[in-house]
Amino acid sequence: MTVSDPAHAPGTRELGLAELAAALANGTITSTAAVGSALDRIDAAQGTLNAFRVVRRERALAEAAEADRRLAAGERLPLLGVPVAVKDDTDVAGEPTAFGCGGDFAPKTEDAESVRRLRAAGAVIVGKTNTCELGQWPFTSAAWFGHTRNPWDRTRTPGGSSGGAAAAVAAGLVPAALGSDGAGSVRIPAAWTNLVGIKPQRGRISTWPEAEAFYGLTVNGPLARTVADAALLLDAAAGPHQGDLHTPEPIAASDAVGWEPGKLRIALSLRIPFTATKTALDPQIAQAVRRTADTLRALGHTVTVADLHYGILIGASFLPRSLAGIRRVYQRMPGLEVDPRTTANARIGRMLDGPALYAARRLEPLLHKRIGNFFRDYDVVLAPTTATPPPRVEEIDGIGVNATNNLITAACPYTWPWNVLGWPSIDIPAGFTDTGLPIGAQLMGTANSEPRLISLAAQLESELNWQNHRPTPWW
């Protein structure tokens, strides 16, 4: 029997982040056993789930052994010895960062600031999870690594671009993972895998070595089964680097889990933000979000049907920043191999990287004021996270740029405005379709409102107990 045999740590697949941290602290489980068990689950699932681009078996086991020595010496940290994963757009020293692309990439010499903070909290990084090329699509697949599949139905995508992270957590390979969200890339896969996914305030978790990512659209955020676990990972990863452009005042996300949110004024908005393509909300998702609204009413909140009207300018702010951001990453990764659609998007980004980008950034204060006015009457907006259940994994394969844009817009038109605003939003599980596919809903707030959103999400979780619904392992 090896040190990484799952028998050393029975049941760690079922333990959440906080539970596993507590078990390590009280000596019920060793980090070597917990990390080894996670690595064995990753290896067993990789041939079908395909959640990881990089698996750090030898290094992670060495770090786990060091964590055991520290635990035995009486040291205590929030995540000491706990296995977690990060998305493969995030630098981990000694490992390449492919960001979903093909090619040969030199190992990074330094951790990203978010990884440095996770390590400072004691976490053991077991690997880097798959993402689509440069985080562009709500699918996680590429010619270079294949399809990442949804643990609830292997014919379906787990979403993207943090799909590998979501699949790993939903399947119980790791108790939590750090993703990134530039147009919904944490919230969309959370919705399609029955997870909690937090898109925090811009700058809450540093994007260093980038002072900001994708011209302020992209933030890092946690994926976990429970609100408490997501808040714990958020607290561990949060904090600025001295080079960051955005440094909001600190919060204590975990403290908010136990707060009483009070009686809130909640707007139920099913209206799809402006899109240039035809979109429609799936009736089963609309019904699920309305059920969430009914639960909120039963908890004493005032829920009013009140559609949020974004206007066309928010799209004018998003597209130049997104496509110029793709061009920027594309340029700084020489020798990468990519899909023709990535090359096309980078080409468009070059054209927009100038006056259009400058104007897009100048629009943000106006949008803050315009949409902020809506919150004079409401504390929180409840909306769908996606318009459809998870598509089949191969639906995005081999189609052109326009067809791709139509596909992703039809499936995921709801999340991107909050990236333009830089404000926090949380995906919460909202049930399942008739065929058993997960559905998500968003709780959306104004600047720095994570504590309110987290406390409300935790209140819903205590009523709905979504964490008890888990996919059957099939590896």
C-alpha cells in the first residue's frame, strides 16, 4: 500500500474545504494521505473527466510531507496541508502556464500572487486545471488536451472557461479550486456543475503578475460545493500585490457566512442583457430561478419582478476590452498553437486596441452611475446564470467564428455585464432540469457587496441544502 492509496484517507472525496482543514488540524487525517488520495482520484478520472492540464504528484506529495511536519510541530494555518487546484491561466512556480493553448512553454519561475497567498495559508497545489484557449468560451476543450467533461453527464460540457476547476470540484477530486472570470468563467461552470462560484469585486484577489487582467474584465474567484468553503478559499487567496491597479478595502468573507442578511429588497430580473444575436431563456431555467425567488420570499425577503435594463453601451465597453485582452495575451505567448478562431479574435483585438479601447474604459463610470441607480430601490438582483443547460461537449467543435459567437451568446448572455462593472456576483445552485442537468442562479450586488451576497447565499444554502446533491463517480 502506497502513501497515496485512498485507503489512507477514507471519505476525503466527501469532505469539503473547511472540513478537511479541520480534520488535518485535529490529526484525523494527514496531509500526505489527503493529498495522495486527491492525486489518485485525479489520475483515475483523467481518462474520462480530463479536468487537469498539469498534475504535480511528486511536488505536491513533498509539500504535503512538509505540511505534516508543520502540523505535528503545532503550526496552524487556515488551509495547512489541504489539497486545492488552480486554473491553468495562473502561474505556479516550476510549472508551465499554457492557458488552454498548444506549444512548448517554459516553467514559470514565480508563483502568481494568488498562489503565493494560497501557499501562505498552507494549501498544497495538486495541479492546474484545464481551460479553453485564452479563456474565450464557456466550453473547456481544445485540440491540445481534448474535452473536459461534466461529472453530471459526460456527454456535456462543464462550462468554461474554468471548466476543469468546476469538474474537479464537482467530482470530488479536490474540495475547492481557484478559477477566473472574465465574462462568467467562474459562474457559468458553477451553474452547470451544481457549485457555488464567486466572482468577487475587481482586485479582491490579485491578478499579478498582471496589474489587471483583460483590461479589468477578468478577476480570480473560488469554486466550491458550499458557500462557507468558497468564502474560505476567497479569504485565503485575497489581497493585493503592490503592482495591482485595483485594491478594494479588505473584507472577511468567511465571517459573512454566519451573518443574518436582514430583510432585503431583491429584484428578480429574467431579462437578457443586450446581445446582437437571437437568445431565449430556457423555460426550465426560468422556473428554477422563480423557485429560488419563492424561497427568498419564504425567508422574509421582498422579491419584486423588476428587469434590469443594461443598455447598448455596456456591450460597447465589453467587446474592445475582451478582444484587445485576447490580443495582448496572444502576443506575449510566442510560439503558441491555437485554433483559427483565437487567431481571428486576436486580429480583431488589434483593430480595437486604440481609440475603441480608450472609449470603452471611459464608459465604465457612466455605467456605474446608470446601473447603480437601480440599486436605490433594491439591495440585490436575482437572475439566471445561463440561458440554457450545459450543451454537449462537441457542439463548439469545428465551427466558424460567427457560429461560435452565436452559440456562446445563446447559452450564456447573463454574466458578462458584471465583469464590465467590476462588481461582485455569486452563482448558487438552483436545482436540476428534468434530465438531471444542474441549473444556477446569480445573486448580484454593487461594489464591495460580497459580505451581503455571501450571507444571503449561505441563508439559501441552509434552506435548500444543494451541497447534498453530488454526481455519482464514473471513473
